[in-house]
Amino acid sequence: MPPVSAPTRKPRGPRPLADYVAPGIAEMCGKAGISVVEVVTNWDEIVGPDLGPRSVPLKLQWPRRGPEGTPGEPATLVVRVEGPYAIEMQHAAPVVLERINAYFGWRCVGRIALRQGPVPARTARAPAPPPPAAEAVATVRGEIGRFEDEALAASLARLGALVRRERRG
């Protein structure tokens, strides 16, 4: 008679989606460099207005995968920081790590490695266009008809008023 193995117990209750998705995403992002693009494009939003202009993310270093394809450790984010702000970034590193991982919804970055050096000046973003006139929004709102979701209807009306203004001007 073959030995009877103990039944495997499944965890009760829901599990976080990150438990299922993170290993596959880590491999995909590590190969494609997708996460680093997101980190660079949203760096100021992630780290805040004090450290954002004085630092720039350089690369994500993904460790080798564990034995037999098991997920390895999270990536290391290499950040260039202006000399005087390196100590401030070092002090804020746990908060920055938390913000990055919260931004992505999973623990993709495990540590930050700092490199001191000049940070290129950023070009100023174009100012946001002024909001459309209330009369133009009301006109478009009357033309688009009824919606179940009032917030969606208001957003579409603002968008329509902006498009009309751009076409005229």
C-alpha cells in the first residue's frame, strides 16, 4: 500500500492579487525595462517636489532568478543625486521605497543605491490650458444627451468644450 500524504491546506479567505501577479510581472518588467520608464516619467510625483528636481533614477538592477525559476529578490533602484542632497535622499530612502512600491502596487524595488553627480536641469512643463468657459460646457452638455453617470457627463462636456476651443483657435 503506498504511503498516504497529508492533504495540502489551502489558505482560507482571499489572497492579495499581488501574490499571483508579482512573479510574472517582475520577470516581464526586468526583461522589458517597463518599470524604469514609469519610475522616470513619474519620478517627481513619486518622490515629491523637494527631492524630485535634485535626483534622477538611472536604472533598475534586477537580481538573477532563484533556483528552478523561483522569483528572486526585488530590484535595486540606482538614483543619481546632487551632492548636498545625497544625505537627504539616504535619510528619505525608506519613504521613497514605500512610495515606489505603492505606486506600482507590488514590492518591485527592495533598495536604493545612490550615485552622487550632477542632475540635468529639467525643462519646464507646458502650463495647463485654462478651463473652458462655463457657457461652452453647458452648451456641449446639452448636446451630448443623458448619461447614467453625471461625473462622466460633466467630464465629457468639459472635454468637448476644450476640443471646440482648440478647433476655433
